[in-house]
Amino acid sequence: MKKYDFTEIEKKWQKTWKTEGLFEVDLDKTKKPFYNLMMFPYPSAEGLHVGNMYAFVGSDIYGRYIRMKGKEVFEPIGLDGFGIHSENYALKIGTHPAKQAKVSEKRFYNQLEKIGNSFSWDNKVETYDPEYYKWTQWIFIQLFKNNLAYRKKQAVNWCLGCKTVLADEQVVSGRCERCESKVVKKELEQWFFRITKYADKLLKNLDKIDWSERVKIAQRNWIGKSEGSIIDFAIQGSDLKISVFTTRPDTLFGATYMVLAPEHSLIETLRSKIKNWNEVNKYAKNSRNRSDDDRIKEDREKTGIELKGIKAINPGTGKNIPVWVADYVLGHVGSGAIMAVPAHDKRDFDFAKKYKLPIRKVILPKPLYRNPDIPYPISPEVTGGAWKDFRVVFDCYVGEGDLINSGRFDGFDSEKARWEITKFIGGKKTTQYRLRDWLISRQRYWGPPIPMIFCFSCAEKNKGEKKGMPGWYSVLEKDLPVKLPKTDKFRSDGKGRSPLDSIKSFYETKCPVCGGKAKRETDVSDTFLDSAWYYIGYLMNSRDQKMGFVGTKINNLRKHWLPVDMYIGGPEHAVLHLLYVRFISLALHDIGLLSFGVSNAPKGEPFPKFRAHGLLIKEGNKMSKSRGNVVNPDEYIKKFGTDALRMYLMFLAPFEQGGDFRDAGILGITRFLDRAWRLFQSHNGGLGLSRIGVSELDRSIHQTVKKVTEDIENLHYNTAISALMILLNEMEKNSQKLTKVDLGVFLRLLSPFAPFITEDLWKNILGGKDSIHFSKWPEYDSEIMEDNSFVLIVQVNGKVRDQIEAEKGLSKNKAEKIALKSEKAKKYIMNKKPKKIIFVPDRLINIVV
Ligand code: ANZ
Ligand code: ZN
């Protein structure tokens, strides 16, 4: 018998498929398109990670299944190789990022070829390819032209390691998401995208797209909608006022002091009145370079300084209250100032305790208030011990309840009081979002130069102009791409300038409007802009042509491919990539450069269906270089084969849950494939076409078809594989009865998981002419599937004498015949004539003699 030589088989089919271009798709001729997309990888230092493979294989299985269900499946692949991560790696090993990109590219594609996915290689994209980033720049320009890109000076996140600014999304607990260095604040002029304009749409559409719930929750929290009021507090003895944003205007009467953020402009304005100016100024300056995360942590010890000589007036109570500066209030949130209500806000409470500020309770939890033993108004005299208890339990009560100590609003329900109080003191209702505009500039080398030009003389000329940004023009579209210049000075100097800022030949240019001397923007754009449109990039290439947005406009030619039908990727991208990609698509839609939609999802949403895969760990631990436990798929592929590794990865747990990789486990899969191989080889040549009647084997086959089909649809690959294992057992037991049809069904069910061995057996044993991967997915017959038999209990004079398997729906007559034939029953009937026969359908027959 021929041995299962996976190395040979896998090499052979890989080569054949590639030369035949089996999985290439003619994008223009498709009738039943299905866009099966997985998040493209960034080429990391170690080459393809088994975690990448896990994600890709999980996505591929789904795609292969859909293909066999009759769709034309497009499954492209590419590399997200522009940006900080790739650049940092090149810097670390002391090589040029462009050179390293070529090395990584080769290695990655090589590895990706081996994982057995049905990739459409003709359409691959690399984000650092000028043909690609030409369009990244083009998108920037479209956003600029539509007032969605602007420049402003702002205190921004500055990573001390990467020496560049970072978006909020890239700062995790005060550290850089990529290099984990500390992140501080720095004042710089930067480019921003107005993603906040889409806050509401991004939020609302979430309800109408089919995404993993945990990712939706993360996006909702990130966008952070909160409804509240703006309330003005007059500053005593001046015309100035402090505006605050609060979600709890109902607690106004409990505001016993106010806090300005260290960045608040009023501090400077009030300078001459602040008696302890030096102290205040020093505190304000120092707190600015602390990260936001650090500042707002609940458990961090609060600090602050009172503005001596300044008092504000609480518009509810009419009383004077002190004004402080403290870094737990952020400059860019709300209005950068708060009314502090220590009795009902934890941070204010801690602060008030520390600085001995008054605490005034204004909300009482309902059960207490309604308790007849505690009459209103509550005071220690009236309540005695209860007051004491109340204080212990509710030092700081953040919930809802009824108002006390609030003048005419006493007794109001706190939720209802919000608007009543706002109205009463002339405040305004507003909605705030946590989401901030997307900071897009990076002071780095390895990225697409931002395609903007600054003209000094035009800026002078249009100085007073309110609209737009005087002197700033986008590069003419015909001049795209603005190529990243080749240079050896690609390292950042750490002073807030990009390396491009010292390349005169790059930045010296002409003004596109007046033709005078002008300077190019020298920052590059954030890597997340590269990946915010790559799913369109895949559609722009094909075997021998590259085309663009312009002229042909993607929305005419290949829009039937959009939106993406199934998108799979890591949940860690919930607030980065997955938010940006939606924003860019919605914006291009509104501008009119894209147009696609499906009936069951909002127009312009690029991914109506998204599934987050789980995390792959190694023997209980996170895989990381420092632990030295990163699994390199190459080794395992060499030792066990791609098919075995694919199946092993998918067998670990439900795909959306992740799994624990253990070396020992893979042997179980190897044995399974070996057994399947032998079963097929043993039938080489001698196979019947059909069986007569319905047998137990038929039932198992149909049940397995149903199970595997449903499991794949739900990405429960692990249980689909175990169903196939059970079926293999059954087939081995009934080896004599097996037909070609049975074996064909088994192979097709297995093919998405183990594409190589199944193709080989399909062609060599079953004589398949075309690839198994384009054969039809098996269907099941629910009638056959159902268990049609039952155990007939045979009694003689009420005592059980035999149990016989029979077909359901058996008639009384037939049952009688079967019973009378039973050897065991005959012994008790002893040839006597039955007096009476009791029959319970599908259960028993009792012969009374
Ligand atoms: C008074 C108050 C009383 C508040 C109370 C809360 C509870 P969310 O819900 O997350 O949107 N706040 C407003 N601006 C701030 C800033 N710049 N820095 C830090 N905190 C700020 O949070 C809204 C609440 O956060 C606001 O409502 C305000 O405190 C605080 F019993 O106002 B609140
Ligand atoms: Zn000019």
C-alpha cells in the first residue's frame, strides 16, 4: 500500500494549483461574487507567526466552504509593511527599512504559500509599493478637499521610543502600543482627520451590522457618547465665567468647588488676580506632559492647587465656591473644567477628602428616602443612629435617587431633575463624545509622505482668510505619488521633525497655485491610513493591470464585489483599524467616490459581517519572543504537514475562542489523516456505486453532513472535525459496504480543513477530473438522517422475553409476525394459540396465551 507522504503530496498540489491559477478570480466576469477577507499581516521580525496562520486558515475554511456552495470566492492577500512596526525592526537590526521590506516580503509570501490557503495571488498589494501609496495619498487629498483633513497645534502624544506622535488609539496605559515606551505630551502642529464628524454615524450603524459583540462594545465605549449639560458658573467680581460639562446637572446643589484643567486658558486670563500665581503656574506646566491615562486613573493620588483670590458662584445655591487647578481634569474633554460634587463623584470625593473641601449630599438612594422610619428632611436629630449608618454606607453615592438639599428641587427624582435644573439656571443640553479627531502625521521616514505643500507667499497674501488654511495646498493629482525619497538618513532626530525635513531635494517644490517657492509637508501619514482602504486596493489589481479610483472609478467597475462579504480578524483591532476603516469608507461614500451597499446593512459600511477570532496561546502562556515560546509554523509543516497543522489548529477550540497549542496534540490529527489515507488506499479500484436500503452508515453520513455544514457556518471548526473523526470510525467498521459515493462525501467535508490530502485522494482514488475544491458541497436528506428504527419489546403474558430492532410505524400484524418468530418468545408461547394481543405502536407487543 502506498504510504501517506504529505511532503510530496503538498508540494505537488501547491505547485499545480499555482501554475493553473486555480484560485485566481476574474474580477470583471464574476456572477456570484463572494469577497472573503482576512486582515492582512504586517511583516514582523520573526516571519509568519502561527497566530497569523491560525487566523488565515480559519478564514480560508469558510471561504472554501462557500466556494463549494457555488460562489466565486475572492480571497486576496497582501502585506501591511509600511509604518512604525516594520521601521522599528529595521532600525533595530541596523538595516534600511526599504531593504528589509524586500527581505520580509519574500519570506512572508514564501511562508504564506505553504499554509494551503486558496489565495488569489494575482491581486496582492504591499502598502509600501508606490503604486499602492499613490492612492493612500489620493485619499488624503480627497479628505482635505472635503474639509475632513485639517492642521492644528495641539498637545499630542509623543512616544519617547519611536520619537513620533501617536494617535490616542495607539497609547495603551500610558505606553506606546508598538514599542511600549513611555508616552508624554508635546505641543506640535499636526494633521488631523475629522473622524469626530462621524461619531454619531459610526455609533448608530453598529446596531445594524453583524459583528462579534465584544468588538461592537469596544467601539461603543471608545466613541463614548455621553449626554449632559453645559452650565456656566460666574466668576465673582468679573465678567468671566467657567463653563462645565456635566452628565449630572441634578447634583448642581452639591457642587462645592470647581476644577480647571491645567491646560485651561482661563488660568492665563486670570493671572493678575491669582494671588499664588507662581505656584499655580508651576503646577499647570508640570502636569501637561503626563499622559491622559495616568491622569484620570481613579486610584491615583489626586493633586491640585487652589487659585487663591478666585471664587466662582454656584448658580443653584448662589454661594461662593473655590476654584482649583488639578490634573485629573483633562483639557480636551468636555470644556476642560468641572463642577466638583464630592458627595456623588468618586474622584471629587477623594480630592475633597485630601484637601478638606466641603462635601454636600444632594441625592438620597430611593429605599432610604422612602423608609418611613427616616422622615424628611433628614438630619441627625431626627434620624439618630440612621444618619450615622447612612454616612458610613454612602459617603460617596454615585447612583440615582431623590434630591435633598437642593432648594425648590427637593424631592425630585434625580433623572427627571437633570433637565429641570439645567433649564432653571439657563444651561444647555449637549452630547459629547470621547472620540477625538484622528491624528494622522508621523515624524518618521517609513510611510507615505503627506501630499501637501505650503506656500509662504500665498499664506502671506491670504492671511486674514477665515476659511481653509491659508498657504496649504494639496499636491496635484497628476503629480502623485509623492515618492518617498531614498536616503541613508532615515532615523528620527527626536526633535519632533521627520527625517524628510532634512532632505532639501525632497521638500523644495513649487506652489501649485502661484508657482512660487514652496515647501512640502515632511511628515508621513499614519500606517493605519494604509490599512484603511486595502480591501479596495485588492480590487484595483488584476493579472496584468493596475487601475485606480480615478477615471474608472471603482464604484462602476467592480462595485459588485463590495461590501466585503465576510471579514475575519483579531479583536485587538477593535478601536484602531476597525474604526478607521469604517470612517474612511463612510467618508468616501459621502464625498461620492464610492458607492456600494447591501439591503441589510447601512450604505458605505465596508464590512457588514465581521468575526473576531480567538487568541492562540502556547501551553497556557501568551506567545512572545521574550518567553521564547513563539511557534514557527514552518517547523511543524515540515514535520507533520500543512494539512495536519491546519486541522490541529482548528481542532483546539471554537475559532472565535482561540486555543492552547500543545505539541503532543498534533499526533492525534496525524493518526486520523493516516487512517483516512489507508481506508481510501484499501479501496483502490474495488468500489461499489450504491447500497440497497438505508443503513446505519447512511444515517451517520447524513448526520455528519448536517453537523459539519452547520458548524462551519458558525465557525465551530473543532466540532466539525470531531464529527468527521466519528464518521471515519463508522466507515472503518463498515469498510465492506463502502461505496464511492460515501467516500466522496467524506472527502468533500474534509477538504476545507485538509485541502491537499483530499485533492490527492479525490483525483487518484475516486478519479475526480476537476479539483475537489470546486466540487459541490454535499447535501443531507433529513429523512434518511432520522433514526427510523426502534426496539420492539416482546412480552409473553406480560413478561419481557425479547427485544427486537424494527422499523418505525410497524403495523400490529407485522409486529405479531415478528414476535411469533422470535426464538426466545417461542419458548414461552409453546405453540399455544394467543388469546389476546396487546400492541403499543413503536413500543411493545404483549402476547397473552
Ligand atoms: C458633575 C458630576 C457629578 C459628574 C457627579 C459626575 C458625577 P462621562 O460620563 O464619562 O462622559 N468631566 C467633565 N469634563 C471633564 C474633564 N475635562 N476631565 C475630567 N472629568 C470631566 O463623564 C462625564 C463627567 O466627567 C462629568 O459629569 C464631569 O463630572 C466629568 F455626581 O459633573 B460630572
Ligand atoms: Zn503660492
